[in-house]
Amino acid sequence: MSVARQVVVEADGGSRGSPGPAGYGAVVIDPVTGEPLAETAEYIGVATNNVAEYRGLIAGLTAAKALFPDAGEALRVHVRMDSKLVVEQMSGRWKIKHPDMKPLAARAAAILPPSSVTYEWIPRAQNKHADRLANEAMDAGRDGRQWEASASTAALDTPSARTPGTPSPVQGPPGDQAAGAARARAALAAARGTAAPAADALFSLAEEPAESGGEPTESGGEPTDAHPAPQQSAGAPQTGWGAAPDLGAPATLVLLRHGETALTPEKRFSGSGGTDPELSAVGRGQAERAAEHFAALGTVQEIVSSPLRRCRETAVAVAARLGLDVRIDESLRETDFGAWEGLTFGEVRERYGDDLTAWLASPDTAPTGGGESFAEVAERIAAARDRLVARYAGRTVLLVTHVTPIKTFVRLALGAPPEALFRMELSAASISIVAYYGDGNASVRLLNDTSHLR
């Protein structure tokens, strides 16, 4: 009688565009020690997320069977994936309707006896190893090569590979500079083998994909990204990220300002309390060029928009090219400029001079007529940032929003004072990028890029 063998398979797949450049990754794990027994990944060309995820499952089951070819029905495989679609379909709870999915599901089901395989859905944060393998495969395909196991670093982020006794992470909101610095110090101390120095709210989005029934589309991964590792002399204080454990892929917020409206070239106050203008012909052209840009990059995995019309129209233009849905987040709306809505700066100076002077001098001062202060906007954006970073950890999300929210994301990431808002230029349909890492630190990667419009 064969001795029972038990393994865990974690699998993932992704597409940078869905359909777009795609790849999968899978790892077979010893359930007792947590050690990886086998890794596999492959760039598969242009495909959808769902196809890539099924291919990852097939590869993982195949690898598990190859490890124990004589085990027969004594082999027990527990599959863990962050694809609700694949888990529910392979468990028999959801029907498989899409013609591309049926042969893949049948192929997966034929690898091992159905009684030998169980399935579990896990959050993406718990599927990092397979996700990193999939990203390595996509990166390899982008560079014109195939993934090689000898060059993989995906296993470095698995729990079994982490240094025992690593200090508990310091708590604090993502992007908060004080908490981030404390996390970095703790990580550096752990890497040196010394003691570390002492040191969400409900997320409500409209247009959420269904979690049961139907066949939701699930996005894939983003390119892996590493911090620079500066060289340091012996005995010098440690700075930068060279000795810190791998923090994994960041949550990357790509901040796209909406295209022009009729008010934009006239430099009129246009917030959330005005007429909610639509995009002009120029603005629609800018949105299309932004869509072309993101389609060519193939890195955006989710799209979230302000509820205001000019942002929704810009977001829809991009979403149509990428094959993604648009989710609405009320927190991404522009400042309410009160009685100043629709006026130029000069007109506000003429009519409400004292109020304007007070507003320029203090972030706690609201525009005339019950508008919103910059301090209130900062509180709103900080809360939105925390929710978004938690939700999209390790992923790239496009936020289509406005001048003040984008400047506030950047200001908070830099730890800059409120007056920094007046020292940033943001053109219509410009792109800015902020990445948020697992230790709480933020990295501003781009500001006011308009090269895609030229």
C-alpha cells in the first residue's frame, strides 16, 4: 500500500493588459516545513488573466505529480490560489461558461484524481511566492527570454526563508514617514542580527465585481521592483535599503489628472461643488493618448476614478483600451471651492480678497461660502491612500483624479509641508506615480509627466 504524500500547491497567473503579455508561476510546498519543493513559471505570450491563472494551476499540479510519480492516489494536493474564479470553478461551485476556460479546467482536472485535490482561496498577500514567479516570467518575456529557475529570487520572500526572530513590524499608516522610518530601522537591525530600536476603515467602492456567480475577471501581477543598494564602508551607519529584507512589489498608485474641460485653459476654480463639466474636445483627445500610453506599457491592473464627470470620462477611455472596469471612489473628488467655483484667481482676489489671503496662508482655512480646506482634503486623501494601499498591495492601480488630490498624495509621500501644494505644477492629463512599500515608506517616482501627450 502506498504511503500517503501531502503537498501544497500555490499558483498564480497574470496578464499586463488582460489580454496582454502574460505569464504564470507555481510552487510546490512541503506542508510541514514550508520549504519549496519545486518551482515553475513560464511566459505564455498574449493571454487573459484567467487563462494565465489556469495555466499556473495546470503547471503546479503537473509539478506535484512529477515529484511523486509512484504515489498514485496516495498523493494529496491542497491548492491555494488568490483567483476566486479558478477556485470556485474547480471546486464545482461555479459553472464554467467561457469557451476558453472549459478545456483548461478539463486539463487541470485530468492531471490527478479529483478526490486527491482540494482547493482554497487565499488573499493575494498570502500568495506572494507564486505571484513573484508569475511576474518573473512576464519580466522575462518582456526582455525576449524565458524564465529560468536558476535565476529566480521568488523563494526569498517565503516565510520559511525569512530570518527567525525578525522584529514585529512597527504599526502605522502606509506612506507615513515616521512609521516608515521605524519599520526600516527594525528591518535593518534584524538583518544585522541586533535588537531593533524602540520605536481600515471601511473601504466602500461602487461597481465592485461580484464575488459569487458569474465569471469575474481577475488581474495579474506587476513587474517586480527592487530598491537600490548603496555601497557603504565598514563601520559606517547603514542607510538606504541594501541590508533590508526583500519587501516585495509595492502598491503603485499611478495618478492621472483628468483631461481638459472648458474651464481648464481659463484657469478657473473647478472643484466638486461646481457644475461638474465634461471633457472638451481637447480633453477627450488627451484621454485617448493616455489610454494608448497605458496600453503600450501594459502595467496597469486596476482603475479607480473620482466620481466627477471629467474623471469618469477620462477613466472610461483608458479602461476601454485595457479591458478593465472602472471603480468609483468618492474620496478622490476634487476640493469643494465653495463660492469660488467657476471663477479665475483674479476674480476671487477682486471679490473675496481677504478670504483668499487667509486661504493662501493657512491649510485650515476654507474657501468662501463653506468650501473645503486643504487640511480637510489631506485627511480625506490620507484615509483613501491607506485603504487603496492595503487593497492593492503589490499591484499597480491607476487613479484618475484631480489637481489637489494628486498634489496631496505627493506631498504626504514626501513628508512636505502644506505650502508645498503651491509649488507643484500639474498639467491636464499629466501622470504622477507614488509607490508604497511594505515597510510603510513611499517613493515618488514621477511628477507631472506629459510626454505621452506630445
